[in-house]
Amino acid sequence: MKELEVITDAILEKKGKGVCSLDLTGIGTAITDHFVICNADSTTQVCAIADNIEEKMIEKLGIKVHRTQGQENGFWVILDYLNVVVHIFQTEYRNFYRLEDLWADAERKDYKDEE
């Protein structure tokens, strides 16, 4: 899926950590097809990652974010692209909410920076 590639590349470009995607298509109660999850150590970096994803999605695929939430505080930013929902956490909030554990039945893919 092209969206996942653009989103994960944009995260890694801004040094996002723990980048993974969850395939929710096999889970009947899921509100989207995929989650992309990552974290960063500061609110500034969380917002920079979110901004970079939005820019790259428009630039490379012509897709604008449908809805965003959390950019005013930078603790947990959500970007909703309808079939992909991106969660960008400040590290301590990711550790607290453990979103991946809530969707443990989903197929998970981890992404690493190629450098």
C-alpha cells in the first residue's frame, strides 16, 4: 500500500522511533484498515513528524489528511487518512497507552531506517 510507504518514510525522515503498522483488515470491529504508530521524545518532534507526513502525502500522492487531532499539545497526534490512521506519540504516552497491545490480534510490521 503506497500510503503506508509514504507515511513510514516521512516518519523515519524525521527520526521517529518504534515505527510500526498494524493491519486491521481482518478485525471486524476496526474503524480503519491500518494503524501506523510511532513515538518521539519531544512535543516539537511529534509535531514535526505530523507536519512531514501531511506534506509528503500531498506531495507524493495528492492525498490530504481527512482529520487531525492533538497538534495543539503534541503529546499524541492523530492523522486520519480514512483507510490509514497515524498515531504519533510522545514516548511516555506511547508507553502508557500501549496501543499495539489493544490490537494484538492485528498483523504487525516494523520499519527501520535504512541508514
